[in-house]
Amino acid sequence: MYLTDQRTYIGATGAPAFISAISDDGLSFNWEAGKRLIYSGTGDESGGIRNQNIVTLTNGTYRMYYVANGKVFSALSTDGLTFVREGGVRYDPKAICPTYVGNVNPKVYIDQSGKFHMFTSGAACDDINNINESIGIFEGTSSDGLTFSFSGIAVVEGYYIKSLYNGNPDDPFENPEDPMLVLTLAGLRMYFSCGSPVSSPSDVRYYSVYNPNIR
């Protein structure tokens, strides 16, 4: 089990490291010594790191995707304990909407053909004026897990609550985020949340969608 070490914070929301715990039965976990990855304190990581997701590659090594300064980066490990950063940015939400400011929490699935699928919150728009903006969860695909191509169409779009909408484009608005992926007999299922756990915890809801073509 990999966790963001939130016992202290770097800036408002960043964390200093990722840590891990191990279990023989999936129920009782024991902390593992050390840190899996420590923030560098420079560049995009000057504000800490967060939202890690680890996948096992076909050669048996591990790749960690994680967030720093609103962008997704990656690191490799041969043992699941010591991770070494890979160069470059895996996903920058501003590439498909220059003005996007919001949560990025990537989840990656490698299908049976070896294609990488990254699902994460974001937005798409035509220019800095947010023309034709679409907010929600977007999918990026990659053949190597390093360079992802993102569609400008959300796989799960944000929406307004018709019965409560008062003309304010920000109120009330539901933004799907925090995807979690599970492979099922029906295909890849994605669970996601809507609502703000900070401003209104009782309004948070969880939903799911699935894609029968991703296995």
C-alpha cells in the first residue's frame, strides 16, 4: 500500500514524501522503513508532491505516477521501494486548457495489448477565454507510458444541477474527480466522486462508469 505522507505539509497541499506499508493478507498492514520518494524541493516539486499511483510494467518493474505543481510526473523502481525520477512531464492539464486550475489525481491502467490509459481530472477549452470549456475526467493514451495523447472530450463531464442552477456558472456545479479503476468482467470500471468534501462533506457522492472495450 502506497500513501502520501500527510503528517506535514509543504505549502498548502503538497506533501514531503510517499510512504508504504505491506501485508500478507490484505487486512493487517505494517509500515515499511524509509520513504519511497522524497520531494526534491526545487522546480515543480518546490511545493511538495501528492496523489501517487503505481502500476506494474510488463518487465516486472514499477512505475509511479505522481503530481507536483498540478502536473503529472513519473518515477521507476525495480523493487517497489526505491523510485528514480524519469525526465519530462507525463500530463500537464494546461496543455488542453491554458487556464485550468484544479485537482489532478491520475490513475493509470495498462490493458491487455500493452496500451496505457491515464484518467484524471482536468478541463478542455479552445483558448484563454475558456471558449467551449469542458470540465470533468479525461483520458490520455500512450504506447510507452511516458507520452500521453489526451482527447479534448471528457469521458465523464461535469454538470450543473438543473433544479438549483441560478445562472452563476460556478454555482452549483458538480465536477467529477478522483477516479479509481477496477477491471471487471464487463470491462474497465471507473469509480469517481462528485461534490466537495471540504465545503459540503454531506453532498459528496460516488458513481461509476465502465468501458467494455478496455480490458
